[in-house]
Amino acid sequence: MENLQVDFKSFFVNSVGNGSKTLFWKEHWIGNDKLCNLFPRLFKLELDPDVSVRERMTLNAEGLFNWKWSRAIPRRAVRELEALVNILSSAKIDNGSVDKVLWSLDLNHGFSVKGLSKVIDDQLLFEFSSHQETIRNTVVPKKVELFAWRAIKKKLPIRVELDNRGIDLHSTRCPLCDDSLESVDHTLIFCSHAREIWERIFKWWNMGSFNYYTINELLVENNHSVPMSSIGNSIWLAIKWIGAYFIWKNRNNKVFRNKAWNGPVALNEIQAISYDWIANRLKGKNMDWLTWISNPAVYLNLV
Ligand SMILES: [Zn+2]
């Protein structure tokens, strides 16, 4: 199973309606295979192998998934459970059973993972076709929009959120600093690792010091004392979304691949990819790379 090559192109659009006619483990309804194949350790612990999606995904009185295990989850299966919940946390069952819920996975490439326990949320991009409320910023790709929306709604599979869903993790502390519980606010704003990246971004944009205390202030309100055109406003908001997106990506690289956190490299990546994305969406607006990395604030007045 080492370096198992997973072809994520085989992820597909599927619909289960309210899930009452689909077998949770034995039918292929989410992910790139049946869940009994993806999570064999967990499947062995399942008390009802023929349980339906609907029944397993129904939350119990405490708001937890309705698991029925034959015994406590052993330590070696905890990563499987974490990965399974990561996948499930993005699926939505339509209890009305009138509309079907569709999701598709938007992935560019297959990638190498050491078993599926390392499937990472940011590579699992689910798009709901149903009437989800969302937020818009036309200068970033859809996946960044979706990430920002999930961050604002606190719908990231972060340790505290998983714990709230009844997943017994060995720790709910921040895997980066170990200084605090791992919440969405902590990871994206208060963690010293995140702040380091924000400070670099704010310095790059000459926007003063990083002074945000809530996700809403940071990713929604866009209050600032610097005058900006309306395009400039979208660009600055986009930079903050991209910053948060990369902080999350680096967190996952650390947690799932044990990659060292590197602030300067992260800033370079943010500069390069944001330039690609934004210049591409503002075709004809005359942007150039050297200005982008040395004095991007001029773009705040772009009209
Ligand atoms: Zn931390």
C-alpha cells in the first residue's frame, strides 16, 4: 500500500437523494471506491454491514454521526476514521428526498498517498449543485471561493470540529504550535504559524500590521483605511482568501505529510499563484510580475 497511486479522476458525480436506498459501505456513492474497500479496518468494526447511507449519516441526539462499532476504535484505525469523516463532512444528505444532492470532485491530477488515511480535505473539493448560499469574488478560482465560504461557516475538518462530531481524536490541540485547541479561528488567525504568514502578506501589500480577531472581519468585511477602487477591493479581498487558503494547505501538508512549515516559501507561492489567478481573470488590465511582487499596492487603484 506504500505510495499507492490513486486516480482521483475516477471521483465522479453521483447522487444518493436521501440515501435510504444506498448501502453506506457496500455501494459506491462517494470517494473513488466503495467505503468498505477504502476503509477496511473500520468496515470490520461495523455492526451492520448493510446499513444505508441515510441511517449512518443521520445525526443522533448529541449531533454525532450514528456509528455502530463492535468495539472502541483502536488507535491504528483512528486515521481511517479521520479521513472518512473528512470525506463525509462535505457530503450532504437531502432529507427531503425531493431534490437529489450532487457533488463532484474537481481534481487536476492523481497524486501519491500512503494509503487513503492521508486523503486531505483541500484536495477533496466538493461542489454542491443545490441551492447553497455562497460568497463571490470573481478574481479567484471557484475552489478558493468555496474554501473561504467553508472557513467563514467554520466547516473545515479541523480537530475541534471533528471532536464535536464525535470523533475521538488523540488530541484536539493545534498540530502546529500545540499551544491551543485547534479551532478554525486559531488555525487561520491566532496560531503563530498563521500570523507569520499574514505579517509577510501585509508587509508585501504595505497594509500595516495584521490586526484581525475574527474570520468575518478578515474574510468578509474587508474594512481597511486604504482607499481602493472596486477592482482593488476585490483584489485585496482575494489576497486574504488566498492567504487563508495557503495557511490551510500548509497545515494539511504538515499534518498529513509531515512537511515543515516554511513562511518565506509560502509567501513566494502565494505571490506566484495569486498573480497567475488574478492577472488571468483581469486580462487586459496590464499587470506585471515585478510590480506585483515589489509594489502591488498600485493595483488597489486599478479601474
Ligand atoms: Zn497553532
